Amino acid sequence: MDYESNFTKFFLFNIFFAVFCLISQLSRINITSMKKIPIILALLCVLAFINTPSLFSENHSSSLDLLAKHLKKKGYETASLFSHPKFEIYENIDSFFKNSAESKGISPYNEALKKGDRKEAERILNEEYAKYKERIGYDRKTKDMPAFINKYFLQLTFCEKKYNIPREIIASIIGIESRFGKSTGKHIAFNVYVSMYIKNYRKKFALSQLEELLKFAGKTNHDVFKFNSSYAGAIGSMQFLPWSLNRWFVGNDVNNMNDSILSVANYLAHFKNKKGSLDKAVFSYNPSKLYVKMVFDLAEYAKGL
């Protein structure tokens, strides 16, 4: 697909349309209405901008072509995907990661460790953890935890027995990841990974996850644009990356909470067996000391309910 050519034609069409509309209006304007011309021009510019697919700019067309060729070799046709109404490039995709809650809190800790000052590192960790709890909304999660556990008590208990994972840990992870299913992301996973590839941010990772996403969409027979995600491309109440979906997701609907609970338990059981402990399994879920500490603190709170 020649994205650059299509972009140019569409842009010229909109300019021509805007000029045509302006000429039509000028023939009807009298002297006292001349002050309206700047407003009309502004409105026409907005119209042209809205109707112009800027996502296929010259800066992206060659990268999209390369991506399309790669995916075609893997058996995926992309013409309909890249022309889909919901497809867009997230131009600031890299900034989303830099501003994440975990990256903000753990960097000073790592810097202290590099200097060999463990005491200072521990002090920073405790200080940053307090900030992390506030950013993540720990207090709000403690308030929402009882209703969630009560509602899904049977499924949580079933998973605890089947996978030997405490129900409080499962509930804590879902609470942290998606506010107990209330916030599963405002982005589209397909767009996230294409954007990362195009913007050359963690490009290899993005490409591998994109392939996994298309694979998962195919085997579950879902429209790939139906997968809402976080800025990082994590999907569902359990916030699985596509790679994890294809290996540890249990069920057919990422928006089904019972399937999410099963999947979290399945994932943790696998890594508990592989790593040797539950805390290491949680760290595999999200490699952040702040995250692991919050999961266990929230779970400890839930035990007292």
C-alpha cells in the first residue's frame, strides 16, 4: 500500500475542497460581513485537518510499509488494519513509559544501589513507596477490596484451591492492575505496538507483542481493534501482555472477570513453581519492588476482612 501517495492525494483534495467552499462564501459576503472571513478560514482549516489522515505522514509511510511486509511473511494481511477507522499512531508513546508510576519511584533506589549504599537505598525505597501508594491509589483500593472479594468469592476460592495461590494475592493484583476491572485502558493494543515500532521505541519487543496479539485475536476469533489496553499494551482486568495471553490466559473473553481471576492464578502458579516463591512470581508479573510490596500489603489488608 502506497501510504505516502494516498496521504498526498487526500490532503490535496481537502485543500481544494476548502478553497472551493471559501470562494462560494465570498460570492455571498457583503462589505459589512468581511470581518467574518477570518472565522470562515479558521473553520475551513479545522475541517481540512479533521479529514486529513495525518497518521500516514511521510515520516511513517516507509516504516509502515516495512512492517506490512514483515507481517505478511508471518501470514497477516495489514491493508485493512492500517486503513481501519480506529487505527492511529500514538506520537508520544515513549513519554507514556517514562511517566509510569513504577519508573518514577524506583529510579532513585536503583541509583543508590549502584553506589553501594544499601542503607540509603532502603530509606529511599520506603520514601518512594509512600509516594507510590498515593499515585496508585492504595486507600481507594482498600475501600473497593471488600465488595470485589464478596462478589467473586467463589471464583477466588476455587482458584486458591486449584492453583495454591492465596485469593487475597489474586484480588490485590487485579485491584492494582485495573481497579478491580474498572479501568482496563483507554488505548488500543494494536495501535500501541505499531506506534512503538514506528517510533523506534523498544522496537523488537513491540514487534514480537504485535505478532502475539494478532495470533491471539485469530485463535479467539476477535477483532484486534476490540482489545483496549494500557499505554503499554496490557489487556484485560489482569493486564496481560499478548505474549502472556497466549500462554496463561484461561478462557475466551479478556473482559470476563472470572476468566481474569483464573488467568492471574494460572500465571502466578506457573512462575511460583519456576522461581520457587510467591514473591518472585509476583515480581515476574511486574518487575518492580514497589509493585510487589504493594501487592502483599494489600493482600495482608484483605486477610483481615
